[in-house]
Amino acid sequence: MSTPTATNLSGAVPLPQHDPTFADIEAAAARLSGYATLTPLLPVHDVAVGGGGRLFVKAECLQRTGSFKFRGAFNRLSMIPEAARGPGVVACSSGNHAQGVAAAAEILGMPAVIVMPRDAPAIKIRNTEGYGARVVLYDRRTEDRDVIARAICAETGATFVHPYDDPGVMAGQGTTGLELVRQLADLGRVPDVVLVCASGGGLTAGISLAVERLAPGCAVYTVEPAGFDDHARSLAGGVRVRNAEPDGSICDALMAATPGLITFSVNGPRVAGGLTVSDDEALAAVAFAARRLKLVVEPGGAVALAAALTGKLPLEGKTVVAIVSGGNVDDAMIVRALAG
């Protein structure tokens, strides 16, 4: 399938104009070796999946920078030729991509500017600055982050690193799928279902490409917060649709307005469908992860686990993996979840 045109805001380092492939994911795994964490695949003993089934959690909250986003960011930045790295990189993010890009830039010796919403969790803003990036704040409802990023790129010549609609980013995220299939194989299992927290669709795309090659019978589902189910509606209708509001969920990491052009090109023919959970269900999954799995998980990173825990899909007899995609959460949100 041909890839829709992707925009590099700086124009300095053209984006690859093709859907990522399994070979791209393997190349990303080689680049990430020694930098990304091989995150554990944890059995969830507290949840019964009858008929010999089993639920597992892929704990990307334990990834470097606290989310899967480091994988895609480091892979994409590593692809920038050394001669073009001087002006640095610019990214837009509510927090997890921000931290991933900032950390990758720090490792590679590149300056980074991150455009973040003012209402992003304080821990995400603080951590991004801690990796040495300059943070520029904006208002989700009154300002356009792409316009801000474009101006910075024009002024500095920096390379824009999209949070999801970039083949290099998507290939990096796909290493999550590569790992989980191989980890299950060590246990004598093959995944039947993978549940993926979805915002722009980059993680879903990378995982769907990986399991298509390594476990072709596996069904991949997106999971989103209620009111921000653009993937579920887009997959059902076959065309990209937008969310009605720019904010309004505690799942701050999952509020992209619409699936990406490139991500939807990959996900449309490969993803089985989309599921939705409420904020309360996400919070309950945060509490479950803390109490039962001893994991610190943010609400947006918990929605796939929430879908499994609340029976959004029949899972009996299946080997199921829920991606716990991030754990960058303010203390107050953890307290709120545990008090629920």
C-alpha cells in the first residue's frame, strides 16, 4: 500500500515516504540494542481466562523514560544523518513522546525543543526538562501546536519528529511487538489477541506489523478512552474521523484528534477493531496494576488492561497481551485511583 505524504516541518531531513515494514522493525531493534529496556511480559494470575487462556501484561511503563515512546524516538533520531544533527529536533507532545525525544536527544548529543500543552501532568513537563530539552507551553484550545513547532523549525533548522505519523517512529514502537511474541514463544505460547492503548496509532501500527509476520493469526485491537474513540470509529467506517473535543479525559496521553495518515494506512487493513473504556475503568486498572502487579501506571497507559479486566472482548481460551504503555503519572492521580 502506498503511503500518504507526510510532512517534515523543517524540510531539512525528509521523512521516508513508505509504510514501515517488518524489516524496518528489525533494523530499529538493532539500533535500540543497548539503549532500550527489554521490558517484562508479566502473567496476570489474578484474572481467570478459562479454557487454557492466559492474560499477560507487556510492562512498557518500565521502559526507559517510563513509556514505549523512547523506542520510536531513539530510532527516529538515530536515523538523522550526523551532519544534520546540529540544529537539533522539535517535537509536539503531551508528555511521553516529549520525554522519549528529550532523552534520545540527550544520548545523541542533540538539542531538543518540545511543544507541550499547559495542562500536561507536571511530572511529564518536569521530566522532559530534566533530560535537557527546552519546553514551550501552549493552550490546547486556543493555540495550534504545529504552528508553534513550524516557527521553531524555520528559525533553527531543526528536524521535526512527529509523535506517531513517521515510519521511523512507528518502526521503533514495533519492537514492542517483536519482543512480546518472542517472550511468549519462550513460554510455549502464541498471542491470540493484543490490546493496544491508542492515540495517534503509532504503537498499534508497529505492533500490528510485527505480529502479522510473527503470529499471523493474532488479532490486534486498539483501546481508547470514551469520547476519544477516533480509532474505533475510523476502523469501523474505513475512513479517518476526528474527536469532537481536544481534551476532557484523564487519559492525557490518548487525546490525539484523529488517527495519523500513515498509521491509518498501516492499521486499516490489519487491526481487528477498536474498544473503549471509561475514565473510571481506566482508574480501576491503575489501582489493579499498583496493588496486584506492583506497577505504577498512568491512566492512558492502563486502558488496554482496563479493557481486559472489564470483559470488553470475549477472551476465554485465548492468550492475551495487554500493553501497559506508560507510567508517568502525578502522585495525586495515583492517590485518586487507589481511593476509588
